[in-house]
Amino acid sequence: MKKTAFIIGSGIAGLASALRLRSKGYDVMVFEANAYPGGKLTSVEKAGFRWDAGPSLFTMPHLVDELFELFDESERPAFSYTRKSTVCNYFWEDGTQFTAHADKAAFASEAASVFDVGEEEVTDYLGKAREKHDLVSPVFLERSLHDWRNYMSIATMKGVIGYRKLQVNKSLHEVNNQTFKDPRLVQLFDRYATYNGSSPYKTPGIMSLIPHYEMHYGCFYPKGGMHSITTALVELAENVGVRFHYGQRVSKIKQTDGKVFGIELNGTFLKSDVVVCNADVYTAYHNLLPDLKKPKRVLSQERSSSALIFYWGVEGSFDQLDLHNIFFSADYKNEFSQLFDHKTISDDPTVYVNITSKEEPEHAPEGCENWFVMVNVPGNDGQHWPELIAQTRSRVLNKLSRVLGKDVSSLIRTEEVLDPIDIESRTSSHQGSLYGTSSNSQFAAFLRHSNASREIKGLHFCGGSVHPGGGIPLCLLSARIATNNIPVVNA
């Protein structure tokens, strides 16, 4: 009799887990509470405009490619992407503008022309970022931290020997501030803390490795937008026999005597040999595993930041903008203090603007652009969101209008808004956090939940709330780790 694997949730890690287990011979079913797949990786359409709803940065595309390569070419749907020569355009209140090139030499040259820095200082920083990656990736990102066998390796020994180079005893800001004297360049490299929903003033210096992913692996744009990653993976999964059940919220993971044996759905028990939970781990323990002893230290960690997103259909075209654009706060330290210490939004938040119509004009009506406008905000902790949203909208519009020299508010033809309450409701992410827990501690990586349950054989976890962390690349790695030790059944 064929073995069965159930996946709870169809975020990108859930989709990757489904494909990996299908390639191992399991009869795979995916149960999704929403009427659509993708979790945060979906899209929004209104009045002729189309926006990616959530994640907007695509790097390390080989982690998606390897999912297609698990199956015969005849089963693979069309999926393509192009490499960007420009990673991001940056704007400061003092009028400074900087184009971050994907090529490291071009980046260093441009930085030397804009900031008070030498090319060799920038290339040395990026070289150290790669060195950190090479030490960390085999130990922390590609393997489970919770399996003692993974510590008995040459890669682990190299990581231990090179521990001082990881700069975990300093904050990311301290590392950057001690490296560069131009505060604008410090701020540029500080912003990489937001890639895992953390503060550069708290997250450890090891996070200075993150620029390596953009400048070594590259920054890409998938044809059709980020949501095309979801649609292509779902199509592949359906082609190879994975079955999807939408609008089906799992109520409980069933286990006895230390072994999983299925799920409860609409009052009915469904038997399975393996269960992979792609739900937020906090939600999973409180809703799906109510009788299991909770890992309090893991679940009590500080949550990552959330997001407030305005989807604006904007009339006109802005030549100074590209796919990715950042408008910096004039007081970065206060912005993160307000975010994490006071659980509110600063008066001058940093603004991220993503415009996919720069790549595919059909994402907006002729003569218009589709602006995805995001600020980092705290998770939902009972704040008065209507007031915060209205205040922030006004401040964001004033900032963009001031820096771009044009009244943006008068150009908005249509609008949709996504806030932390919406994110929590649609994705079951506790408090609407984007990355599960923050990395505002040097021990945060070790406190993330494991990819395999220690208490329940056959129960596994994937997604941004567990090891190794949030963001598309790490979610895909979590699926790989979670399914690696599940045995093949068609051998």
C-alpha cells in the first residue's frame, strides 16, 4: 500500500515539501485553509493594475530550479526569469541617489563616486560577506541545527574555527559603522537586517553576509511577477499527481505514542504516514497540537516585523525609479526603536517601492505604473491600526512627493491596503509577523524550531517560522531540510 504524506499549508515551503515528497514516491495531499495557494506569495488585481501581494525580491533562483529538476522535462511547466543589472535605487533626504549594481566591481566603483569610501573598502567588505557565507551555509543554512550528527563534519569544524570572523558578538550596525565612515553607506548596509524582519542595532554582525546573496547569486525577475513562482510550482505539483484541497482548514494533527498518524479535518480523521506542517509554528502548537507540551522558550521569542503595504495604481511614469527602490528615513535608529521597543511606526519610516510594470508594462494600464509601497511595522499587538495607517499613509506620500519632486497623492488612481491584521488573518502568522521570530539576538538561530519534531515521529516543520528562517531562499531550504531524512518509498 502506497505511503501518504499530508502538507498543511501551501506557502512556498509547503509547495516545495510536497514536490520533494512526491519525488520520493509518496501520495501527497496539500490542505490549504484559503481558497488559493501561495501563502504570502500571491497577487492583487484591481482596475487594470496587477501587483505581487507579498515577497518581491527574487534571488538564489537555483533553489526553485532544483524543484523542477526533480521531475521529467515533460512534466515541467514554463517558468523563466531574467537577471537584473541593477539591484536597487536608493534615495536620501539630502538629495543623494545611489544605484546599486549587481556586479560587485560596478557596485564598488559607483559607491566610491557617491560616498566617502574607497573601492577597496567596499570590495573587502563584500569579500568578508562571502567568507561568512562560506563558513555558515553548510552548517546553519543547509542542515538541521537539531541533529547532533550534523556537528560531526569538516564543515562544522571550519565554522567553529572561523567563529570570530562571523562577528556575532557585535551588532550589524556596529560592524558597518566600524567599517565605513559615511553614514549613508552604513545605513545602506544596515538595511539588510530587514531581510529577516530584525533591527540592525540588535541583530548580530553575521547578518553582514546577506549582501553576498544579491551580488553573488544575483537579483532576478521572474516572468509574470513573483506570483508566477507559486503558479508554476502548483502546476508542476498537479502535473505529477499532488492533490490540493483548498478552503480546508486542518483542525488538529493527530498523534499517539510519539507517532503521527494523520489529521482532523471538518470533524473527520484522515490517516497519513507523514505530516509536514507549513503553518506558523506558534499557531501550529496552539491550534493544531493543543495537547502537546509547548516549547516555551522557542514560542516566546520576539516576533519579527510585519508590514504595511499600499498597492497604488499611479498615473504617469517615473524614470528615476526601477523595479526595487528605497527611500531612507532620516533617523534610522529611531525608526527601529519605535518598531521594536515601542511597537509603533516612526514619524519618518523608510519606504520601499516595488514596480513590476518597469519589467512588464502590462501590469498597469497604458501611461501608468503599479506601485507596491511598503513600510516595516510592528506585529499586531492591539495597536489602533486605522489611525496608524492613516498617519503613515500621509507621511509616506509626503516623503515620496518631497524626494521625487512631484505630488504623488494626486496621481493615485486606485488603492488597496494590507496591514498586520490582514496578514495574520490570511496566513495564520502570529501577530502578522513576516518571518516568524526576529533575529535580534546572537542566539536567535539556535532558538528557531527544528524541522523535525523530537516528540512525534513522522511530524516535520517547514516555512519561515522554523529553521533556518524567513524569506523565499530560506523557506526553500527549510523544505529541503525537513524532507531530507524522510525515506524514499519507491526505491
